[in-house]
Amino acid sequence: MDDCGFDCLGAEDPSVAPSLDDVRKGLRVIGRGMKGDSVVYVQGLTGAIADGDFGSRTEKAVKAFQRANGLSDTGIVAASTMAALDKLAGGTAGIGPAKRTEQKQAALDAASAAENAKTPAEAQAAAQVFVDNTVFEPVEIRLAANKALAKAKAATTPAQVADAAKDVKAAAQAISWPTWKITAVAGGGVVALGALLLALFGGAKVTQA
């Protein structure tokens, strides 16, 4: 069994997933029946629906990930599986600045598209593009992005679509940026860096300074 297996599942509330750090340290594991942000992290990296609920589909996705990475397919996320997930999530060392810039711009464009979405399908498509282009961002942003995607997938009413778009926008605002300049599409002028978030959703194009 992968590391400590179910022996590490014990907690005051077994339905609450432990922190990622506790799993990395081998103190706890994440398994079926658990819920929380740590589950979203696992789901986002294994291709499962990122709804924060570790069910049978997530277990299946984890097992597939484990087999693909030469690990025992227990369906339980312990330290060794977490290390493989972190390696996948943190594979940014070799990515060049041009690609990072391209993905950041794509993420921001997707956030703008989400805000303008009129239907659940449009919101889901925009949220998916946002998730796909934040894979190299910090864990907190990826978690927020996956939560927004889960909300978009569950949306059935205009109010729910707007709520999902709000979450995508909030995640976009959390993205860490280097030195940027923003060129307004309408007038072609350069807007100060401090206007980034205001211009972002008002039809501005972001270009690296």
C-alpha cells in the first residue's frame, strides 16, 4: 500500500481532507469520502471533476495516475503519490517566459469571457480554458480556478452563471504578475500598472513591458 495507507486516515472529522502539507509529511492521507480544498488539488491534477468530493470517480482517476507514475494503485493519496502530483503541478522550471506570458494572457482572456458568459455552456467553456492556463500558477490559484470550474459545471440558471464568473474573476485577480503595461484597445494608449484589474475586464489588452 502507498506509504501509510488507511492508518493515516484518522482525524477528528474523517470527512475533512487533511492539509496538503500533512500529506506531504506522511502524517495523513487523502482518501474516498473526504471533502475539501486538498481534494480539489488532487482532482485538478488527475483529471477528475474538481468538486472537492473524493468519490468513486476521483478514486478511479487517482488509481490511473498512480499506475501511470509507477505507484501502487491504491486510490489513496499518501506522501509518494503527493510527490508525483506536486512534480506534475510544479513542472515549471523548464517553461520559458514567453510561454508563461502566453498562458497568463490566455487565462485573463478566459476570465473576461467568463464574465460575459450568458449560458452555463459558455461559463463552463471559459472556466475550463482558465483552469487549463493556470496550471503553472501557485496552488492557491489553481484551487480557486478548479472551484470556479466546478461551480460553472453545476450552473443551470443565469444567477449561477454569474456566480461562477465571479469566482473566475476573483481567481484571475490573484494571479501574480511581473512588470506589465496595459494597452487600451479603444484608444491605443498605455494605462498605468495600477489600472490592471480595472482594465482587464473592460476590453484592454495586456502586453509585457
